[in-house]
Amino acid sequence: MPTSSMLTRLRAGALVLAFSSNSSNSGIPEAARVIEVDAKGGPRFGAQFSRTSLLNDGEVILTFDDGPLQPYTQQVLAALADHCTKATFFMVGRRAMADPALAQEVARQGHTVGTHTWSHRNMSTITTNHALAEIDLGFSAVRRSVGAPIAPFFRFPYLVQDEAMLAHLGAHNLAAFSIDIDPFDYRTRDPAQVVRDVVRKVTTAKKGIILMHDVEPSTAGGIKTLLDELQARGIRVVHLVAKGKAETVPVYDAFVAKPLTDAARDLLTRRGSYWPLTKEGELISTMPGSARVAAPDRPPFPRR
């Protein structure tokens, strides 16, 4: 365990806990720092939003989007465990509901769980009401799947958003996380290419929030080597945690609490399946074609 600590307050509601680093018997260093983020007011992080950074030179934050998904999430978890390293997983709501045991395993191993909408829609292609429903239903679905409070951390699919969506996050005290380093792991099945791209970009940028996907075989196959390479270069992986928990919307909590039929669970696993939200953002009560359930009242944002 760390032997000393220092607590300092940064801008944008972030608290940083700085710990001294010790080496375990295996020779793998413990995390150099834990960054505790206060999401009150909806702070925004990453190069897309700000030139300032939570990190010092030589530090990175590992983030994984789009999961959980067997077997790749398990491979990522195993590599992180071998390195005593923690990451942040931005889960897609329908994927978490399709495999709640795997979502729970991510949390059980001490990783931070945030969300990445209900179904990974491109927010620029849907109405504002639909987009806000995607955000809120995603939090309820991941919270239900994990079976415990989750972090008030959110990442937009494709890093696409507008001011109405950002205002919604702020009003609900949800922090928005963009990225600094992108190896485009979804464009290749070659783990070595992912490792090379991350190492090259970290070397150039010196620090940053790294985006990867725990649904990609390239990342699952390369994560252990990547962690070895970062360690060899003295790059420290910082653990991002939340001060407080995400608050969810009762109507969505009630919806995701309904037992899933086998047919419904199968539908959730299908790529490109957007059930149970209509294009207007209303809930479909059970399966497609059944009665709709009105979504919660929302501020009168303009429709896209």
C-alpha cells in the first residue's frame, strides 16, 4: 500500500490524490496516483474540451469503450490484473444488460465504471430528446447490470455532442470525458499495431487519456504487451475515480428492472439493435411493436 499521500484541489472540480510508488514482490510498480474527480456541474476533460490536463508528464489514464463483451473484456481484465493496474470502462447500456455478470466483474476488480449511452448511437443523427434518453437510459442500464452505484462519468459515442447534451450532463452532475490519444484499434486486428501506435503517441504527447475498446481483438491481444512497454518507458498509469456516484432517472430504473426474456436478451446483443428506444426517445414497454412508455419530461431543447 502507499506509504504517503498528498491531497490537492485542481480546477474543474477535480481532486487529485498523489501517492508514492512502491514496487511489489513481482517487480510491478503500483499506480503512481489516484485522481478523484468531482463531477458536480459537469466538468469536461480531454483535448476536445480543454488544453489543460489532469496529468503530469509521464502519466496516462487507460479508458475502454463499448463493452463489456466476451471474451475480449476478460482478456483486458486479466492483463490489467497482472500489472496491478486500474482503468475506466465506459460501458454501453445494452451490452451491460446482455452480460451483467461481466459488467459486475469489471467493477469487482476495482475498475471505474462509467457509461457510453444506451446503444452507441451517433448523437448527431438523432433528435435532442432521443439523445438525452440515450444518456439517461444508459446510466440506468449500467447501474442495474453492475448492481451497485457507478461513476458519474460519461463519454459520447464518436466523440460527437452539442451544447444541449453537454448542458444536460452539467445539470445532472455528470462529467464528460473526451480523449487525448487514439490508436484507432477498431481499424486493425493486429495487436502489435495498436501497441506501436499508443507508444508512439504517448512518447510524443508525454501524457494523456488513452482511448481503446474492450470489444476489439486487437486491443485484447495487445494490452499485456502495451502495459509492459509503458512500464519499461517509465509511463505511469493513473487511476481515475469519482467523488460521489451517478444519479439515475426513476422511470428508466423501473424499466431496466423488468426481467429480460431470452428473446429480449438476444436482441440486446445484436450489433445495431437500438431497442428499447423509439426514434423520438420514448421507451418501448417490452418488445418492438408493443405499447410505448413516455420518456420523462425534459427541458425544451430545440430538436435536431
